[in-house]
Amino acid sequence: MPLSLLILALSAFAIGTTEFVIMGLLPDVAADLGVSIPGAGWLVTGYALGVAIGAPFMALATAKLPRKAALVALMVIFIIGNLLCALASDYNVLMFARVVTALCHGAFFGIGSVVAAGLVPANKRASAVALMFTGLTLAN
């Protein structure tokens, strides 16, 4: 199994964790930021909107890059977004940071699937893509 495939799976795990971890923290986030729990729940929606907006936009923005460079660029945006989340001092900054983090989500999985399939012989492509998505599954 290529190391690159494990890195894709680990990246998928990180993206999935970032997407879903907020759900279990809503009461704490709400209390910390001084908003209601339903108000904090909009952070989940903000991430989902970032995925929906970011997928086509980021796919177009990275279309001319080599796939490896595109994946690295997407993960850099993801890391910057997570750093902003960690440093967020109020609700609006956290919402902005969650949207920034989400922008790379859809494009990463689209490009990552193609890369994962290309890392192995033709008869193992489905397994390679499944392994990459195992990272996302484990994040749930």
C-alpha cells in the first residue's frame, strides 16, 4: 500500500473530524461564545454551505494545477481555516473560519479519489478509493 494513499486517508480523517466535531461541542461553544445552542448550530450549516460553494469554485481554481499541488494547496487552506478556528475570539470569526475550512472539502475528495485510483494497479482502484474514504468514515 503506497504511503501516499495513507496520507490521503489521514487527510480525509482530518477533514471529516473538522466537519463533525462541532456537533458534539455545541453546548460548550454556545456558552463560550455567548450564543444560544441553535445559534451555535449555524456553525454546522456554515460549514455545509462552505462545502457546497467551495466544491465547484475550488475545483475550477485548482484545475490547471498538477493534482499533487492541488491537494497540497487545498490542505493548506484547510489548515489555515483550522488555525483561524482555534484562534477565533467570537462567533463571527469562528463562522468565517469554518467556511474557509470547508471550501476545500469537496474538491479534496474529488481530486483525492482520482489520485488514490492512480496510485495502484487497475484491479485495486476501487479498494484504494475506499481506503481513502475510510478516513472520512472513521471521523464519524
